[in-house]
Amino acid sequence: MRNLTVRLARRPTGMPGPETWSIADEPAPEPAEGEVLVEVKAISLDPAMRGWLNEGKSYIPPVGIGEVMRASGAGVVLHSRDPRWQPGDTVMGGLGVQRLACVRGQDLEAIDLAIAPFERWLGVLGIPGMTAWFGLFEVGAAKEGETVVVSSAAGAVGGLVVQLAKRHGCRVVGIAGGPQKCRLVTETFGADACIDYRAHAGLGPLRQALAAEVPGGVHVYFDNVGGEILEAVMSLLARRARVVICGAISGYNDFANIRGPRNYLNLLIQRARMEGFVVFDYAARYGEARAEIVKGLADGSITAREDVRDGLDSFPDVLPLLYTGGNFGKLVLRP
Ligand SMILES: NC(=O)c1ccc[n+]([C@@H]2O[C@H](COP(=O)([O-])OP(=O)(O)OC[C@H]3O[C@@H](n4cnc5c(N)ncnc54)[C@H](OP(=O)(O)O)[C@@H]3O)[C@@H](O)[C@H]2O)c1
């Protein structure tokens, strides 16, 4: 059996283009003692991938030149040299952008396909789902009766934030790009309103459109995008608001020019706080979040939406969709 890999060829400036990657047909890797060979069935494409391509320290080290691109994935065990795993077991973990992954057995987690297909374990039941749950309830401390605003509300994390906040009795206003995404956010995910930020471009128009939907101010802002949208929402905070910094995708392709919100003193005026988080810090408690999400999927009160693309060699063209808004739901590649 042969492997197909996507390796980092050179560090990009701006949007990663095809020259960033080298795609190669290679011999299948051989598992060493304690390792497992996994056939990758689904690869998670995440906005954070852009940050991993930059040199320098972040919350995890960058991907090295020549290394297989880092990615979460889900698949089937083909061969195991770890007694915990048998051929045929279904697993997820850091499998990379490739068809066959050789990984330490201790780094894999079992997944149950009777609960959800491979791609959903990378979406609402995976890192995006955990991010939505812990960001909203632990960092944002969202409570019944409060107004929650979430950006990239049609996305993997944002779409679940909308649904969880509604389940817990909040008024929810999404922000997303385009009428089709806004319909998804209100009609499918159940938000009370959704602002199309492309139709209200610029700080003033965006603020005005949002203000009409949050008459009592914003208690929790779940921020996935940063930039001007963050600044607009920060001008509408309620007393003791919580601004959850989950991500800032608007700046991921131009890190050097990211600017903070000029109106940050609204935190002082409103006795509000702003807090960032990394979901991995909650790993020991993922079961709490999964219990609610599995239940919601089973009774139909939570909708999962994935955008599944095919072909490992399409990775260079599919990854940029995250930064142009071309994905509808959790972006997954089937190798
Ligand atoms: N803190 C953590 O531990 C953690 C963990 C996982 C993910 N995250 C963060 O969560 C956020 C969402 O990730 P995801 O996986 O759910 O991705 P996603 O929302 O499914 O996809 C990315 C979306 O971002 C929006 N976007 C791109 N450029 C934008 C811009 N300039 N302005 C406004 N919106 C823009 C696009 O939607 P529109 O079409 O609506 O513009 C795009 O579809 C990211 O910031 C990611 O880094 C954080």
C-alpha cells in the first residue's frame, strides 16, 4: 500500500498558494513498537493551520519545512503495535494531511460510528464542538436571558455556539458573510437574527445594524474573527459583558498588521472583561460537552453541518476557502 502526503514546502506570505505545498506518493510508513498505522478517512481543515505555517512560537510549535502538514483526522486502524488498538478500530487524533498515518497509540481516541460519521467527529463532536461549548459556558459564562453575539456564526464553531446559546435560553445574534449563510444561522441554527457583515461593510454600518438587534446590549460576545467586527461589537457591550477571544481569522493571513480594537476602554466603562482561551486546556472535561452534544444530535435539537470535499491533492485549493468564506459548515477533506 502507498501513502500520499502533503508536506510544507515553504512558508507562505499572505494566503498559502500551491507553492506552499509538496504532494508526494510515498511508501507506506511502518509502525514501530507502541505505534499504530491508520487509514485516514477524514481530515479536519482548521483556520489555525495558517498560524502553524509561520515561524516562531505560538501556542504550539510551527510545522517544520518538509514535514507532513499537521491536521486532526479520523480513520480506521490497519495495523497495531499497541495492545490498546486492533485492526478495524475507528479512531481520531493528529493524523496529518496524508492517506496513511503512523502515530503513537497513546495519542489516539476511539470514536463510535454508530453515534456519528467520521466527519462529525471532527466537527461538533471534535475540537470545534468542544471549543464552542467551553468558550460559551466556561469562558463566556453565558446565562439564560442574556444576549449572545457570535461571529462566523455559520461556521463549525459559530454554528454550534448559536445552537447551544439558544438551548440555554439566550437571545442570539449571529454575524456571517452573505444572505445564504445568514439564512442558515437563523432558519437552521435558530438564531434570533443574523447580520450580514458584507452587506453592512464598515464600522459604522455594522454597528448600526447590530445595535438594532441588541437593544439591551451584548452580554457575551463570542469572537471568531477579530478586526472591525470585534470593534463594532465592543461598542455595544452591556454592563459586566464577557468578550470571549476564540479566534481572529480576519488577520490570520496578515499577522503583522493585526490591530486591536480602538475602543477597548469600553471594557472599563462597562466593567466588562475580555478573555482568550485554548480549548486543549479543557481536554480532561471534553466528556461533559460531548454528553450534551450527543444528546442534542440524537433528539434532533442540534444540527451538525459539514462541508466535505474530496481528494488529498485538492488540499491546496480547499484550505483557502476558510479565509474567503467559501465553506458552509465544518470543512473536512476526504483523502
Ligand atoms: N481558541 C481555540 O482553542 C480555538 C479552537 C478551534 C477554533 N478556534 C477558532 O475558531 C474560529 C472559527 O473556526 P472554525 O473552524 O469554526 O472555522 P469556520 O468558522 O467554519 O470557517 C471560517 C469562516 O471564517 C469566516 N471568515 C473568514 N475570513 C473572515 C473575515 N475577514 N471576516 C469575517 N469572517 C471571516 C468565514 O465565514 P463568513 O463567510 O461568515 O465570513 C469562514 O467561512 C477561528 O478563528 C479559529 O481559529 C479557536
